[in-house]
Amino acid sequence: MIIDKNIVITGCGAVSPYGIGIPALFDGLKTGQSAISLAPFYDEGSVVKKAGYCHDFKPELYKKSDKPVTKSLKRLARGTQFAIIAADQALQEVGYQSGENQGDRIGIVLSSTRTVLEKTEQFYEVLVDKGPRATSPLIFQETVNNASASHISIKYQITGPCITLTEGATSAFSGIVMATGWLRTGKVDRVLLLCAEGLTALCQTAYNHALGHAPVVSNKTADCCPFSLERNGYVLGEGAVAIILETQEHAIKHHANILALIAGCGFAHDAYRVGRCHPNGRGLEVAMKKAIEMANISANEIDWIIANANGSVAGDTAESRAINSVWKNVPPPVSAIKSMLGETEGVAGGIALLAGLLGMKYDILFPTINYQTPDPSCQVDCVPNQSRIKASRHVLLNAMGFGGTCGSLIMTKSPDLESKALVNK
Amino acid sequence: MDNIVITGLGCMTSLGQDKDRVFDSLMNGKNGINYIQSFDVSSYAAKTGGEVNNFERQLNAINLTCPQYERAARLLLTATREAIDDASLILNQQNPFRIALSTGTTLGGLVNGENYYRALHQNDKKIHPNQIISASQYAPNDFVMSELGMQGMSLVTSTACSASSHAIGYALELLQSDLADVVLAGGFEPMSELTFAGFSILRSITQDKIRPFDKNRSGLVLGEGAGMLVLERENEARQRGAHIYALLAGYGSSSDAYHTTAPHKEGLGAARAMRMALNEAQLNLTQIDYINAHGTATLANDLAETRAIKNVFGEQAYHIPISSIKSMIGHTLGAAGAIEAVATVLTIHNNLIPPTINYNTPDPACDLDYVPNQSREIKVQAALSNSFGFGGNNAVLAFAKPDRY
């Protein structure tokens, strides 16, 4: 019953600190613009004040005629708002119109780990300060992790299978595994892969409090600098990505633009100590090897790696060691785009997918910005500070979760990538 | 496509801390609901829940590497260990990279997050980093993976009440696409004031008993616990001489696309998910001998679910025993799909159907056979287990006897 079919990407959308849409994301990444700034909700007492925050996010500007949507958006968590706007872009790109009875042939996979914490905190605050009778049922219903998927399914009348994965950084990739299963067994014709996260001050404070255990949060350096000797941690980010997946057969039949192929993926767990990655990145090494094996290519055919690296002292070293274990000679260039956008956890995999798409289309490698002094424990060409012109056919994306999950995914350039649709949105 | 089989089970609920004790209690129609002890219920109108009793005292006997790991992680670890032992699975004889853990939950480790929040607001200096590390959605999984030395995929699904059914459905995909050899699939949910307060303000919690499908039903009662299944491809399970409980024959999933909390009135989404599961299992309507209902005892769910079952099965619906074990253990939210899967698998294995207890007055709008108050001994070749979550997220699992195909 499982038909061996290639899975391809046919549509996408994004909300990032650079703005709404793919063109804004592309401009930001290619010019090496830092999206990390002072976030407005931090006060004098906050230890960590910077984040990859989506300033000037105005959903009402996105679709001026869609008043009922934007009005109701305001009571949703930030991450949920981003998700809806990103989903809209992607669904438009593939020409999906709700009410055309195609809704049961679309599945939704949502990757989101901390989006609803904003609403959970709001609810809990009232519970603690004023007691149970003062709490709000409308807020409580936004605390379920699948809220973004639920709202989108209602808005677009999408009634196919629906799942929300919350295991952090690898969820976008494990989401693709689930989507692949649905597509290959014919349960759906398309899958909307959604990634969404929003930021709160409490979240940032909480991650900072974990400082005593592992120095992963940036509060001293001016900005986040992955792979640099000076690095001392990550900065959190937020945003949303939407990607439409279908089988290659379906895409061709329906004249969809094929933006890229999903060539392979691999996963492993460090099983080391929760909250710490294995110092040699043993889980990531296995994940990369499995992805390469599934893609049925040799490691030398990977043209570019989009790293998980986020400025974590231990994490960036672990990833570098893992990469050097897989590529015994010269690894491909390794870009840490989290240097620009911060650590967006459930969205990071989605952003990496978009970055890979854009890089393959425009023959460009995005930079690792804020790169200062080389660190001998990070022996990689990290495309320091400036984008580089290079054609890529196969791109490998890495993800490492905070508790030891590791995932790698390989994308292959589509012959269709001359489509104008990608950037003119 | 390979047949996927269940070779081990683990379960913790208010009715017992191992699967045999739980199932025996279910078959005897025992009530697991009592006054809540985990937090102060004096400000709430409803005061009961299905807690796992004396759990912490038992846990001190377990050697844990990180004592700050909280209740949820420990529930998950205990059920996982039971399932592994039950399957006679020797972890270090397996390829560690080919063992996956797929769980469903709503809170993850968030009870520690509640404690952290309170500590912050009281300017407590004694915040331990492990409190935050353990508070995430994925920390309990990571804890179990590390504790047991498993190095394959770790997945967490969080779709409210259907979460662990999806987690089990995901296992099907992993095994059939050869991404794993063994999948430990299930779910866990601790009792939490946060969740209790939320369901209270939604007016979903009853002060009465839990009466699924009864005319006088008035809402749900929350429970906690964990359920775990060991899943493998049939050939490999037989090769290692494993005991096989049942087949995981199908998985259906759909969205109501209707409302953020209320189910679709006609249960159309639920019906779609049931059909998808039946279809994948290649089972026709007369081959289902039992349905383990979602049966939360809310006015809305039980009616919608009854309509959904009639939508799918037509006249045949009247010939299928349907029961809700939530009548005995309450609604265990993220763990419900897994705990109810364990019960359904044991139903098939033992040909014993647990009752819907507290059933007194039939509701003309819910006129099917809900196995009222008394368990039943009947040959069960195949069964469905329903889980319908907030936001209209539906998951249905189909199970069958091992010799079915």
C-alpha cells in the first residue's frame, strides 16, 4: 500500500523579525542583518533583554480586507497569530480556497513547543493572584498546544488528519516524517507543515535560570555569535513558517511549482544528560549519517549545511565535532543562521527549510554573522559574516533539541526552481 | 505493509500502578475517583479526581539519576519500564538507535513550571535549574530516553485529549517506514491545578459522579496516569518469541474544523476518523466487536460521539458494545488515548469488556449499548478506541486479534 513517491515542497510562507513574507526573510538573511534586538517586554530587572523579536508585527497590514480575521487575531497567542499569517501565504500559493471541498484532503502538522506558554502564563497569573473564579475560559482554550492548528483548520475548513508535535527543535523534521506517511498512503493530497513560536519575558527568564546548570544563555556578548571563541550562549527568537508538502506525482499532475525535494532524514537521541548535549554530538552524527543514507547520496554531494548552532558553548562544539566525524576530509560550508534570527526551537527547522530553498534558488550561502575569533574546537567553514555565492544541489539541515533529540534533513534542488512565484509575494 | 503488533503493556491510573491491577479493577467496575490531594481544592466547587495514590512513596525505591524530575516524568518512566519488562525486551540486546519513544501529553513537565512560577513570584532564591529543564513538553521523554539509554527518535504529541492516540498512530508510521524496530508508544498526564482550574472555569467538571451516556450526566472528572505499549513489526516479534497481545491495525485522524472546544454536533469529524481507521485496518462494519469510547460524560461529547458511531455503522451501531472507562478513572487527558488503548488491547486479548459504571438513566438521544455497570465476557476480534480532543482534533485506533490477517 505504501507507494514509493518523492515528497516535494510546493508552497511556503513566513513571519519573521524581518517582516511578513518570504521576500523580507530573504533580504534579511542574504544581507546578514541581525534580527536580534531589545525586546519591548523586558524591564530593568530582566537579566536577558535581547531576542529575535518580531517588532512591528501588524496583522491588520497583512490583509486589509480581512477585518473579521484580524480582529479576532488579537486574543490569540503571538505564535498562533504568526502561524495563521504564514499559513495564509502558503495556502494562497498553492491556490487553496476554503469551501471548495478539498479540505478533507489536506492534513496539518504543527511544530510548536512554547507558543501557548504565553496564554498559560496569562491564565495562571490570574489563578495565583485572584483565585479560580476570576480565571478566563477564553484564555484557557488557547493554552492547548494544538491551538494554532485548530484555528487554521476552522478558518480554512481543513478537516484532514491533524497532529501537533512538541518535542522542540526536531519537531519540524519529525513532522515531515508524519506528513510523508499520510501522503504516501494516500490519506491526504497535501500537508500543511506549520511551525510557530512566540516569545514572552517569562520564557526568557526561565531559560536564563537554567544558566546555573549549563551556560547557554547570552547576556554578556553584544549579540549571539555561533562558532566564535567569544560565544557564551543563545538568544531566543520567534516567528512562523508554513510549508506545503505533496507527492511529486500530485504536484506534477496539478501543475504546482516544485520548490525542492525532501531527499532524506535521520534522527537520534544523545541519551546523555537531560539539559546537556553529548560533547561530541554523537546523536547528531548518527542523525546526519542516517539522512545521507536515506537520501542515497554520498556525504561529498552535500553542498551546504545549515547548522543548528545558536551560540551555545557546548552545542556549537558538539555540532562541529559531529560534522567532522561525518566528513573526514573537508566538510561543506556550515552556516549558523541562528546568529541572525536567534533560537526559534519549533520554528528553527522550518526556517532552515526556507533558507535551504532560497539558497538553492539563488545560488547563495547565508552567513554566520558576528563571527569574531575562530574557536579551535569548531573546525568548520562557517561562511563568516558575509553571504557567499555558491550553487547548491543538496543541502543538509541540522536540529538539536535542548534535551538530546537530534535530527537532520536533506533537501535537493528542484529542476522547477526557476519559478517566479517564490519571491514575488 | 507489515503487520504491527503489541508485545508489551504498562499502565498507571487511580485504579492501580500496573496494567493487571488496572484491568482487574476496570472489569470489577471499581471507582478510582476520590478527593484530590495534590493541591488545595477548597476554592473550587468540584473537588474530586482520579489520582495515582501513594506514587511518590513507591518511587523512592527507584534509583533515579536526577531527583528533581517531577511527577509526569516518573509516571512515564514507571509505565515504560513495566511495558518493556512485559514485552521481555532486553534493551541492551537491541540496536539503541532503532528504539523510539512516542508519547502524548498536554502538560509535559509543566507542573514543575507551575512551581517555578510561584517560586519566582515569591522571590524564592532557591530555584533549581532542573525545575526549568524538567518543565518543558519534551523533558519527560528526554529523561526516559537518557535513563534507559535509548537513542532512537523521541516524539511528543500534544493535541489535548487525543494526544497519546496520535502518538500510537505515529508508531505505526515509524515501523512501517522502517525508521525504528521497536516503538514505545503511549502517554502520560499528571494531576495539575492549572488544568483543573481551566476545566472548572469552562464548567466542564461535574460535582456528581462520572456518568457517560447517562441522561443525567453533567460533566467530566479529571484523572492522571500513564499508558505505554511496546510495538514491533510482527515478523520480528515472532522471531524473538515475543508474546503478542494484539495487532495495531489502523489509525485515523481528522479535524472538526468547527469550534475551539465544542465537538461538531453531528460528530462528522469523529466519523471521518473512525472510517479512516477502519479503512486502514481493512475491517468492515460487522467486524468491530467493541468500541472503547471517548465518553467523557459531557453533554456535548457523548451525544456527538453517539451520532458519529451511528453515522459510521448505521443499524450495526446497535449491535456493538460501547463503554467508557473514564467512568472509573476519569479523563486522563494526554494519557487517555494510551490508557484506553491498553484497556482495549486487554479487552481483545482476554475477551472481556469493561463496563460504563454510574449508568442509571438511559438517554433517548444516546440509545446504544453502553455496557452499563457490569462487565461482559464476549469474544472480541477487533475493536476501535476513540479519542476526541479540544480544537476538534480526532484520533481513532483500530486493534484486532493477532491471527486476524
